[in-house]
Amino acid sequence: MSLGWKWFIEYQTENSAHMHGIRSVVFSRETEFQKIDIVDSVEYGRMLLLDGKVQSTVRDEYFYHEALVHPAMLSLQEPGDVLIIGGGEGGTLREVLKHPSVRRAVMVDIDRGVVEAARAHMPELSAGAFDDPRAELVIGDGRKYVEGAAKDGGAEGRGGGFDAIFMDVTDPLEGGPGALLYTKEFYDSAFRALRGGGIIVTQATSTYYSSYCFATIYRTVRSAFGAAGGYHTFVPAYDSPLGFV
């Protein structure tokens, strides 16, 4: 019996995979950084894929974006200036702007193609966040942006301009656009870009399928900041708990 749709298979390891029924391909484009696909899935509605990996779906993206943003924001007293690295679909920006104390939210994404595709084909994810007067979109290299902010932080290293930094970037795959955003050197720059008492949060891969990678990110953040914490939440479309540090 034909089910009337095609299957997209996302491999977690050599021995396991998650299958998604796909009704149609809405958008497909290869940029200088990655392959972008937006598809209509049966279970999760519209779905964003980057280099063949599920990033966000209309149905369950809030599992990820709320977990990334709110623990840190609620632990800070009146966070005013926030930096988002990556986050092209706008979900992280949307959640940051729910906090009334925020006066400036800078989002830096290297790939304009992801931002434009998501705004055109998955507007539910940003929910108007890009039009908020507090939002500032920068198309550019997030690592260089943070290094620039770190220089403005002064020699003592805690005079930077941000209360929180959120790393909503792809996994640290060799050759991928996010690989250089998980290094000790990057976290050292992030430390200097934050005000005293500020917090950085990064997505840190699956705590089930990529536990070694999660632990490595944890140790790297701790080596730069002197302290770190980890947590995770289950994301149905990932078929896995997704870690944060």
C-alpha cells in the first residue's frame, strides 16, 4: 500500500536513523555555506533542513528554542543587551524578545539564505521578531563579531556590552559553518564580550547519540569561564534529548 509521500531518513549513527514522511519540497537551495531545504512533513509540518539535518519544525521548535533561551534569561536580573549567534530561522530571537527588560537583541548569522528562506516559508518561527525595533540583524561571521565585541570589553575582560550570548548554531562538524564556534579561543572571546555576571549558552548536540561531543563542549566552556552547567530536553523531531551548556 502506498502512503502517498516520500521518506526522508536522517541517520543518527551508522546503526540508527529517524524517518520522516515528506509530502513535498517547498524550497531548496545551496549557498556558499550549506544546503538549505524546507519541506512539508507529515508529522511536524514545515521543516527546515541544513545539510540534510533537521534544524527546526513548525510543530515542535519551541522544545528547543524555549530551553535554549529562558533558563539563562530568567537567571539574570534585568538583562538588557543580548547577542544571538546563528538562529537564522528567528526562533531564538523571538524567545529573547519576550523578556521586557531587553532593549537590544543582536542576531548574527553567516548565511543570509537561511534567514530569507525561513522568513518566506516558515514565518511562524520568527513570529514578527525581525520587525521588532529592538532587533538588529547582522549578516556576517559570528566568530569575528564576538572577537570585535571582546576587544571593546577592555583589558580586564568583563566590560563587554552583552548580558547574555546564545549560540544557536549547527553542530561542530568538520568543515561546517559552526565548527569554529566551539573552540577554547572562541569562548575566551565570548567571556570578554560579556558584562560581569553575564551568561553564554550554546546548543551542545545530542546527549544520547553524541555524549562525547556534549562532554567536550562542556569541558571547553568550563576551561574558558571557570564554571559551566549542562542540561537537556527531549526534542521529538530530533528523536533525541538535545543538550545545552
